[in-house]
Amino acid sequence: MLEGIVRESIGKKGTKALRRDGYLIANIYGKGLENINAAFKENEYIRAVRNKETLALPVSINGNEINVVVQSYESHAVTGKLLHVDLMIAQPGVVTHYMIPVTTTGESFGVKNKGLLNISKTRLRVKAKIEDLPKAIVIDITEMDIGDAKLIRDIEISENVKLTDADRVAVLSIIKAK
């Protein structure tokens, strides 16, 4: 479980001091709940996010155990170092928006014929309860050839999960290599 601390100072001076000590700044929020300004050890946070089994990540802030979902993060433009992360509390039974990663399965005819797989939407926005969320949206590309595309409307997903992006948006495509 990821251990964190509550930040007393939310100003620039306190934030810089925490980053110097190896902490990652985080905001934790939820529907109808008070925001929590927190900080996590950066290396422990990265390790916990990479090794998580589900979309929700258990964290402990001053002894309070909370399940959170990563909503967004900010990284340094040059170094790529994480600067800030927004975490939403995964409240059971509450329908809200989540960003689900897109993964592919199979090998398409187009990729075998020297085409390139272009994933234009790496995460899709869905509206559902945390209990109904899949870990990832898996798209089978086996039957795709060069010039084919998968749109939002082509994706099969459970009835309790609703895709909120426009149905004409392309998620991935097989393009001709130059």
C-alpha cells in the first residue's frame, strides 16, 4: 500500500521543499468530499502505479485508507519528471467519469504487410461505477488491413459502462508506412 502525508503548506515555498526531499505533490478529491492536499514519495508512487492490479489504487494518508484512481498528471517538459498528480476517490456505487487505457490484441494483416498501428486515443473516457470498470479496453486488430480504422462505435463494452466520447472518433488505425 502506498503511504502518503498531508501537506500543511500548499504554497510555492512548501511545495518546492517537498519536491527537493523527493516527494510528489498530489490532490485527492471526490464527489461531495473535502479535497486532500497530499504528498507521496515519488519512487514509491511510480512503483505502486506500475504494479497495480486494477484501476483503483489503495493509498494510506495519515492512517486513513482510501481507494483512488489516477485522473491526470503533470510532468516536466524537458526532464519528464513527475511534478503533480490528481487522484479521484473511487466511491462505491457512485457513477462518474474515468479514463480507461486502450490495449490491442492480435496481429493484423496490415501490420504484417509493412503497415503501422497508429493508436490515436490511448485512453477513453467512460461513465460508470467503479465496480463495473474494466482494467483496460481491449481491441482485437486481427482482421484489420492497411487503411482500416476502429471507431468508438465499433468498440464492444459492457452495458453498465458508457463511452462518452463522440461515436465517430477513431481510436486506432492501420496506416501505410512511408
